[in-house]
Amino acid sequence: MSFVSFGRKVFLPRERIVAVMPVSTAMEKKLKNIDFYANKIINATFGKQAKTAVIMDSGHVVLIPTRYKIAVRVIWGRRRR
């Protein structure tokens, strides 16, 4: 199992990541209002603004301060074109 590092103290298992999406204020409000995600949101921003949401196969949503394009490149290894 390989882990992906997002800054300090945030390591996520690559095989368990289902989706990555940019965080907008509308999406963030909807996630907080859905009862299923109420106890499954993990804020790993350390006081910074959340820019990307990583959805795990367990149903957890991890908010990270990394920009969306950089997070996708780090997780799935996509290069710049």
C-alpha cells in the first residue's frame, strides 16, 4: 500500500481514494448538511483555506489545502501537458 503526502502530517492511502474534487462554498455547505457525511468530514487544513476534497472508499471526506490540479497530479501521477 502506498501513501500520498499532502504537506505536514497528512498521509492518505492511494488505493483507497475514490475521487478528488475542488471545494467551492456551495459544495462545502451541502456536505455539511448531509447527515451521512456529518461525522465523516476530516479537516486536514491546519488553519488554511480548504481547496480540495478527497473522497475515500470508506465514505470519509478529507479537506486539504492543496490546489485541485496539484492534488490530482500527486495522487494519480498525471504530468503537465
